Amino acid sequence: MLKITDVHRVLSQPGADKTLSIYAQVDPSLLENQGRTPGWRILVKNSLRDLKASSDDPALPELLARAEQFFATLRPECKAVAAFFTPTGEEVLRLQVPIVAPEVHFGRPAVASLLWLLDEYEPYVVALVDSEKVRFFVARLGRAGLGGTRYNEVREYDFPPKYLPATGRGEGGYTQGGSNRDAFEATIEDHARRFYRQVAEQCANLLEESGAKRIVLAGMDGAARAVEGLMHDTVRKAVIAIVPTPLHLTDQATWDHLMPHALEHERAYESALVDEVVDLAKAGGRGALGIATVLDCLKNKQVELLLVPWPLAEVDLRVRLPELAMAAGARIELVAGAAAERVAEEGGLAARLYYGIPAAAPTTPVKGAA
């Protein structure tokens, strides 16, 4: 899966100032890619021809020739390809998720679409638990649908089921009645608590292993809440929803059931971030609004968090902004939907700052002046 280190590697290639960036949707399952000549191949060829006609940079012809050769021989086994050709090298990323849109650009590396994919397909830890067993998944849930398509990467983790002593059959030396009843119930509670604690600990392990920041607890409501109650505080904060879910559902049916809850959380999270930054800015605090103001703050390394509406229409800003943010040490959050609309209304960019922007000092009139 794509990692932020891939983005840094693309940006640090020798000769990166003259990078030919190409994004192609090469998924063989798409209808437009099932003809004798796949649609992506035609689109890349036409885009490279148009770029050649619009630029007279002496470095470009050799880059175009290499790109044409690469894509002419490409036999895709992935959803999309992001390729970056420089005069001294190249970096090709074969992506298992669909890109936002095909793109061809010459100049600094165009990595904004990679950042969107990183944000769009961040991992979730999912635990489907009842009183006896648990199924773990780490899933990447595409939030925006990307033009009607959805990709779910699922990794299932084996976790030994913990079966409680059977009730009503006298197994394990206990019966439901008689003098052993209290001991039986105490044993059941002890087994259950131990099991739920192990599930809580495994959730913490999977958060660290996968790099995920969010957990969805599903399955039996009572069991899921018991697991949440035994989590460490730092792990419990990552739980975004508890969703009663039948454990017999297939993977796809499970995601269909859980997806609305993840989407609702993400929309609320992004809107809350935007509201916070707008309020800070309008109160004269650690917030900045508007393209010019935010760019100045990036230049001064004041920005802690940069909020960017996606998709960003201005091509030059879309190319420059990721590098400006990384150089300033700022974290980037790409927002969509209502959150993106509000950022656009407030000037096109928003940022939470390390420290506030000093207000202009009032001018003191000079004595004796007219």
C-alpha cells in the first residue's frame, strides 16, 4: 500500500524540477479498458502528444520518449499507475486503489493526488466480537467513492477463539444449579473478562502494527462494549463506533453495514476541524484563512495543520502546496464535502498555527499634527 515515504522519494529524485508526472487508471476490470486498445492507453498517448505541443523545454522530448515506451509495454496488474520520469531516473508506483482522475504534468512532481489517496484510504481496525470469539480485520475504506467506484482492502487476522464452559450440560465439572452455581457463574465471568481483555489488547497491537488511528467495534453490542471498557484510555479514544453486526456476514456485507458509520465519523471529524480553525482565525487566535495569508504563514513556518479543499482546482497551487507544507513541517488534511465547501467560502485555504498572527499595532497620532 502507498506510504508517505513514497511521496518523499518522488519529491527527492535527482532532477525533480523537471519531472514528467503521469497518473493512469489502468484497472483491467473497467469497461473502458476492455477494448482491443485500452482506454487508458489512448488517454496517455493523447495527453503526452498535447504536452509535447504546448512546451518547448529541451528536457521534455527525452522524457516523453521514455514515458511512451513504458506505457506502450505496460501490462497492468493493478488499479492505477503513478509514474514520475526525471532526466536522471524514474519512480513508478503501482497502486491497488483507483486514482481520482488521470493526469499529466511537467515541472515539479505532481504529488497532490498521492496525498489524497493516503488520506482517502487510511486504515481502520475492525473487531467483530461476541461472547466467545472474535474476527479481526484491518480495512482501508475509501471515503469519497472516487466517481462511483469503491475499493476495500481487507486483511483478516487469526485470533484463537475462546470458548466459554458450555452451560446446562454439566461440562467442565459445573452445573447450572445446586451448590456449584456460584462457582459456575464466577468461572463464566472470569473467562469472559479474560477473553475481552485479550481482544482489547489485540486491538491495541493492531493499531500499532497497521498504523491505523481508528477502531470500529462490531458484533454483539454487549460484548463490544465490554471490550471497549477494558481498553487503555489511549486505545479507547480511537474507537469511532460500536455497531451491532451479525458475525456470519460475508466481508463485503460487513463493510456495507459498517461503511456509513465510518463515513459519518470522517465527515464530522473534518467539519469539526474546519469549524475550529475558522473560529480561531476570526477570534484573532491560532488560525489563518485565505490563500495569500496561509501561504505567508507556510513561508514563516507558522502552520501546524493545513486544511485543503479537495479537489483543488488551481493546478499550480495543487502542485506547489504539498512541497510548501512539507518544507514547513505542516501536517496536511484534505477535506471534502461540506468541510471543503466551507474552506472555499473562507478564502480557499485554512490553517491552524503554532502561534497567532500578531495584530497590526494601532497608529499613534503625532502631537501637533493637523
